[in-house]
Amino acid sequence: DTMRRVVRQSKFRHVFGQAVKNDQCYDDIRVSRVTWDSSFCAVNPRFVAIIVDASGGGAFLVLPLHKTGRIDKSYPTVCGHTGPVLDIDWCPHNDQVIASGSEDCTVMVWQIPENGLTLSLTEPVVVLEGHSKRVGIVAWHPTARNVLLSAGCDNAIIIWNVGTGEALINLDDMHVDMIYNVSWNRNGSLICTASKDKKVRIIDPRKQEIVAEKEKTHEGARPMRAIFLADGNIFTTGFSRMSERQLALWNPKNMEEPIALHEMDTSNGVLLPFYDPDTNIIYLCGKGDSSIRYFEITDESPYVHYLNTFSSKEPQRGMGFMPKRGLDVNKCEIARFFKLHERKCEPIIMTVPRKSDLFQDDLYPDTAGPEAALEAEEWFEGKNADPLLISLKHGYIPGKNRDLKVVKKNILDNKPAANKKSDLINAPKKAADASNTQNEAKLDEILKELKSIKDTITNQDERISKLEQQMAKIGD
């Protein structure tokens, strides 16, 4: 109640949500029915990606944002996994690159053509193998290029250099139970995790040590979530012993007591938090709820201030959250959600009502842009960098994305020094040799084919010039 009683000045008090008209939805999509608490949807300024039901394997749709309306049953999908896809995440530094984690124990990274798919995509740019059980979480590093984290039901977290296809850090002994979610902090120097053992852990992945942890963050047995805020504090959602949904705010330097703890209601859907660091607003979307509640985080008590609730009739199966650079600044849009129903995806737009048509710089401070602040190697060597910010004053114009190239190193030649503890995932020599032999065989095959095509061309050229000579003779 205290949350609702406090009336305070905030420019976000009157944020209102509005679902778009029917013709701006994406219709006739068979949203995945796997029982996994991920958001099933990922969006960026170019595309919306949705995990769908697929017979014989796992697939997700990637639609250009403007491709609204009814989506044909035969519309191409990304379908290289052999088991259901459980999580997808767009690369923050390249709007055409997306990672997927699947029940088939692999992580795959895909390059989507600039204008979307015209054929189904079955060949990933790289397959990352290292988990022994299904991979339910994938999360790109916020500021370093080509660094990807994955977490599996083997209770291991692996951090990959996607540019070389290798696993550089393997945190396989920190969690004794299922990992519910993983969140990077703003500069990607730390991660926090929520786990089935009711603990929230703050981990320095490069030192491979737990910096802080809190037992029984929420007393209830149902799944929790924990995310980093821009100031380094941690926001969690979970359940009380009486199965009431709770949210809490923690200071990692002192995890004894929460800064704030609030009970919400007794629904049983997991609360997925979506956070906007620019406005310090957290949106809570319960799986199976038909509402989105939003709160502002400030430095003054009660720290987590309830703003409002967007309600609709239909329950949500999942939710995508648009990065700031994909929003319409001329309409004072501060957030856009992509709500999954059973058979469609419906954008929901959150706006702050303003009378002026001018750019509202208090609503749009400089935001994280698409350029990476670090290369993967620099991060693995210990460097940190905050996101590189861009102004949205004239709207965001997407630049040209460079293709993701993967240069496979021979893992046996150079073991990076980064990982003293578990000495990396030792790639079995046989596998590396086998793949080398395979590659050589493939190369031979291609060279042979090239040679035969070149020979054919030479023969045809000779034939053409003979025929031309004959024609010339006849003409004379």
C-alpha cells in the first residue's frame, strides 16, 4: 500500500500504454508452447524474432518490423536446431546477428540477410558446443563485440568468443541448481544470476569468483529473476513463502537486508523484468498475466515507486522489449513491447503525453548505441568500458552492419591464459583433427569443382571463337 499512497512528482506518472491497431500486429503465428520461462521474443530496430512451434526440431521466425498482418504458414524460419529453441537474443552491436539456445544442448549464432529471410535459414554462422544439457539462456555482452554468454541446465555458464568460436570461460562449479536467469551489469564486468536454490549470486566471470551472494533472496519456491540496474544495484522478482509475488532492490555491497521489498499479488506467473537504464523504469510482465506494471527506481524512499499498470484482456505468452534506438522519439514513445498471444504478436506502445512537438531531451538522454566499446580480446584480457552513447535527437538511422566472420583457431595450438581454474573446455583432439580433415576434404572438393568449371569455360571459349570464325567465313 505504501507504494500506492505516495504521490510524488515524476514525469513518468502519466505514462500510458496503448496496443496498436489490428493491422499493425503480426498474425497467425504459432507461438512456441514449450514450458520454459523465457520471453520467447526478441526485437531490435530492424526485426522481431519469435520462437515458434516447429515439428522435428526448433525454429524461430524473424520478421522485418514492417511485415505486419497475416504471416503465411510457409514463411521461412531459422531452423537449424534439432530440438526446441528456448531462448533468443539479438546482438546489441549488429542488428542482423542473433543467438539462439536450444534443447539440443547447442548455441547457434545466425546472420539474418539485410531485408529479412526469403528462404529458411538452416546454416548458422557458428555452432557453439560445450553444454551437456539444454541451453535455456543466451545473453550478449553489453559493450564487447562478439562476446556471448550461455547458461544451461547443466548449471554451467560459458562465455564464448563468437569471432573464433571458442569457449573462453567456463563457470561450471558455481551453481548447484538450475539457473533461472543471468544479467550483465552496465559495462559487462560482472554478472548476476538467480538460481533454484533461492540464491542470487554476483560473479566476476574473468576472475571466476563469486563477489557477493544472498541466500533466500525470496523465500518462495517458484522461479526468481535478478537484473543489474545502471547504478550497480540489483532488482529481483520472486515469491514469498505464502506464494505472493514480490519485488526487491538490493545493494551488492551489503546483501543482508534489501533496500526495498514489496509484495504485489498472488498470481503464479513468473515476473519478467524489463529495464530501461535511461529512465530508470522497470516494467514487469508476468507470464500468463494480461498486464504490464511499471515502477520508477529513485534514490529516495520507498526507492521503488509504482507508476501505473497497462491492462488488456488477453494473457501474454511472452514479451519482446525494443531497445531505445528503435523508438519513435517524435511521439514521446519511451518503451515498446511486443506481446505474444497464442497466435499473434501485438506491439504495445508506452508514451509520455507532452504538448510540444519538439525533441524532449529529458525523456531521451544519450542512449547505448550500436557500436561496441571493446573487442572480445580486450575484454577477456581484463579491460572494461561503458556503452558508447548516441543522441536520439534526430531519430536513429541504422548504419550498415558488417557481416559476422568466424575465424576458427585451432583450439589445441593456443590455450588462452584467461582461464587458469578449469583450464578451459579441453576440446578433444580427435574432434579437432576430424574437423580439420573434414575441412581439407571439403576444400579439395571445391577446388576440383572450380577447376572443372574453369576447364569447361575455356573449352566453351575456344568453341565460341571457332564458330565465330566459321560465321565470318560464310559471311565473306
